[in-house]
Amino acid sequence: MCAIAGFVGLDFDQETVGRIQRTMVHRGPDESGVFKTDSCCLLHTRLTVIDPDGGKQPMQLQWGAEIYTMVYNGELYNTDEIRLQLQALGHHFIGHSDTEVMLHGYAQWGEQVLHMVNGIFAFAVWEQKGKKLFLARDRMGVKPLFYMVHQGGILFGSEIKSILAFPTVKAEIDEYGISQILLLGPGRAPGSGVFYGILELEPGCCGCYEDGKWSWRRYWKLTDREHTDTFAETAEKVRYLVTDAVLRQMVSDVPIGTFLSGGLDSSLISAIASKEMADRGEQLKTFSVDYKNSNLHFVPGKFQPSSDNVYIQIMQKYLDTDHQWTVLTPDDLIEVLEESTFARDLPGMADVDFSLTAFCKRIRQKVKVALSGECADEIFGGYPWYRDPEVRTLDGFPWAQNTMHRASFLQSWVKEKVEPAGFVSDHYQRTINESDVLPGTDPLERRMKQMVNLNFRWFMQTLLDRKDRMSMNCGLEVRVPFCDYRIAEYLYGVPWEFKDYQGREKGLLRFAMSDMLPNEILHRKKSPYPKTYDPKYMTLVSQRLTDLMADKNAPIFQFVRKEALMDLLECEYAWPWYGQLMKVPQTIAYMLQIDCWMRHYKVQLRT
């Protein structure tokens, strides 16, 4: 994977180019490149995974009357098929990189190439004679792309920090951004970069900057369709799609491994990958994270009924993998609080981010590429809020039924500008209204499709942000096979009755892949990404928050009430702050992230 950035229509010097490129090195530590004209600058840093010599960027191609220059971050999983089509049309290739295939594809078909490729990507193409910049992002939103229309030009980058590095861009936040942080965070509204003026190109979207004007469109979305396959046919199709997605995403010229939590999703990926590696005469490397003394501190609950350790050991033995454990302490988590915040450029998922940051650093010592199980729950209906009739009938985001509690942290001046309940409701209702559902669909089926779209547009994007930023922070490429758009397209039309087979979360997936896993894993109740239950972690974050409150000039107090932070140290709340894992210790850590984020980026209020 890589980092991309660039700008059109703005004055710049070599110092500006260097400043921006330094913000990109962690994503692409192996190589860097720059393309410059009077009106355009494209920047790239590369993590070399495929075709070290033939995949150098920025990459240029003259085709017909136009000269195309591309910077690309991503991976195509049908590269060979597209290359064959292009060769039949007269294209010649000097290497075997997917970047070269995407560039030739764009030259041949323009933006229609987006409908032909299967992969994760964000890229920019400059058409030199037409003076046109084209930006695009993959259907599922696995790879990030932010932009800002600014002073008669446009800037873009894989991460927000690259845009903020431009000398005339200010790190500002207004009441809309503040409301996202406290009422929606660590999620954020589709298309928003939270910082004032910085936007994100949404998943499945592309755009053009031409003649000083920016326009964008959605080229793909989840679309309902009549499902005519029987249950057996559906299970067979699911098995094919999941297996094919994993195998396609194992293409690499460097060592590859898998995350292994002992849960259904990572175990399935590891099982498919292990068989493929064995066929190559190799042993799969698997990686797990745990916490010191977790057997002493783990507390079973509704959202996390069992610890991972025993199940990981079952899978490791079953697959005979080369397994690596990362064991973390509360001090390890606190140590990367700031680093994780800067990796995301925003306050994040607290120690769920911190642990992944530390974990990925250990993995990177062994492999450059890893496969992970994110996004199966969104697509197959695995989360508790899909299955709890009471929760799924409530208005509002099911992973954050706590708007009034969140609003209690806001300074009064913010609430004079933004009404919290209406703010959250408007965003929720907009997504509900956008959900594509066939006419005549019964109420339960309609609601479940709305739930899928809610999770797809919001919760899944937060998790993909987390996985991309924490892994790329140390130059590790993490691929997510369940995010193959073909799986999402097909499953969106599958009736809930099939997905809920035998009343089990992800029942359809379990049935379709039943012969690939031991029974203990196949029938294990869903358990989310592990968090620490060590009371020392609560002690550490509480002490840091206490120290913070002693600083009357702490930037967080510009929009967060000090009294609410004090209450946080003394109270337990019925609902987690976000998702299944962010309870009081994680909420305290989130507040610490807000403050260190404002300090590091020197965030100013735009009132």
C-alpha cells in the first residue's frame, strides 16, 4: 500500500512539497516520487508489495492525444483479467503491477473502469492536456481519500495530515465538527473530515476538478434486488464468494499472514489461507493479541461472553500455523495513546485503537501484508443490535443510544447552535431514507436492510478507518476479504431469514463454511475485538484525566464541560459510549485523545 497526495491550482515551492511528503512516509516507507507542472503537483510514497521495479509512481502513460499521470494507493484483485482485456485492445505493459493496469484502464475507459475493477483503492489521475484532475475511491471505503477546495484550487491526500501540511490551510473546527466529535464520535458523518473545509470522498464515489470547479458523483451503492436463490444455492454462493475473496487477496510478492482471534471470521480467513499456503509448500503465519493476566481480569458480559485465548489455541493447533502472540499491558496502551490519535488525525476508539497500533508494530516485524476479518458482521448481520428486537426498533444509531449523556459534555455555547437530539436524528434519518429497498418489502425485511445500510455507511467506516490508519502507521498493509464488494452486493439482497439461520448470528455464513472449522469455533458465540479488563488501565487513564483537569488552559475545555469530565471519573453508564467496547475507561481515554489532538494539531475554533 501507499500514500498519495497532491494539489492543483495552488502556488507551491519545494519546501511545501517536502513538508507534505514527510506526512506520508509512514504509509510508504520504501520509495517516494513527485510529479510537478506549473498547475499540478502529485506526490506518492510506496510500500512495495507487488512488482518492485515496474510499480514505481507517479506513473505516466501517453495514450491517444492525452498524457495521463497517476498516483495510486490500493490493490486490485482482478488485475490479470483486466490486463488481458487491455492487451486485446492494444495496450502493452512493462511490469505486472496493478497500478499500471489501473492507469491503462483509465486511459482506455475513463471513469467506467471503476465498474470493472475489484479491489481496494484511492487514486488520482492528472490529464495533462485537458487540465483535469480525477479522483476515485473503492466501493467499500477500505482505502481513504480526503480533499479540500481551497483558495481557487484543490488539495487531496490519503490522510488529513497531508492537507493540513499545506502552508495556507488552517486546522479549524466549528460547531458541526465539535458536534460530530461528541455526539457521533468516534464515528463521523459520511463525507466529513471533521476539520472545517476538509471533506472525504465517500466510498463508491469519484470526482473531477476542472476549470476551477469540483464535482463528484456516486458510481456504486448497495442496491436491493429480488433474491431467487434457494437457501442451499445461497449458501453455495456465499462459500464461493468468501473463498474466492480470500484467495484473490493473498496475491503478494512479500510475506503474508493473517490476524487470528479465534472468532468465526478470522478463523475462516486463516483456514482458507492456510490451505492455500500448504498447497504452495509454505506455512501460514498467524498473529493474535492478548493482555497480560487476562485470565485474572476478564469479565464476561453481553457483548463479550468469552475470552479469545482458548479458541486461538484450538485454531492454531487445527491449522498448524506459525503463530505469534502479542501480549500487552495497560502501560503499553497508554504509551501509544498520542501516536494512535495522530495516526487517525482525529480522536478514535481509545484503547481499541491503541492495542491495534501496538499489535501492528509487532506483526510488521514478520510480514508486510496481513488479512483480517473486519466487515463480516455488518454484511452478515452479526452484531447484537441486529438481533435484539428492542434495540433494532429504536430510532437512532444502535451502537450509540446515549445522545443525552453525550450532550452533557457540550459547553452551552455549542448547544445554542446545535440541538443534540435533532443533530443525531437528522443524520440517522438521512441514512435510513437513502437505504435502497424494493417496493412491497415486509417491515422486518425493510428494517434489516436499513440496519445493514446504517452499519455500512457508519459503523463499518469507523472500523475501516481504524484498521487502515493503525496498520499503515507502521507500514503494514492489512486486507479485508469480507469487504469484497461482490459479497456485500449479494448479501444485501439475501433475506434476513437466511442470514439468521437457526437463530444464530451469521447463521448463513456458519452453515456455508461448516466443514472448514472445528465445532468449538463454528458454534462459538460472537465476541468482539478484545479489550483490557485490567483495573490498572482505569487507574492510569483516570490519573491522566485528573492531571488534565488541573490545567485550566487545557484546549478540551473550549467545548467540553469540566464538570462532565469529573462525573466520568465517578459514574458508570448503562450504554457504552460507542459500539460494544467503549465503556467508562475507554470514554476517559477518548476525552484524553480529544485534548491531545487539539494540542498536536493546534486546532482553532471557528465560531
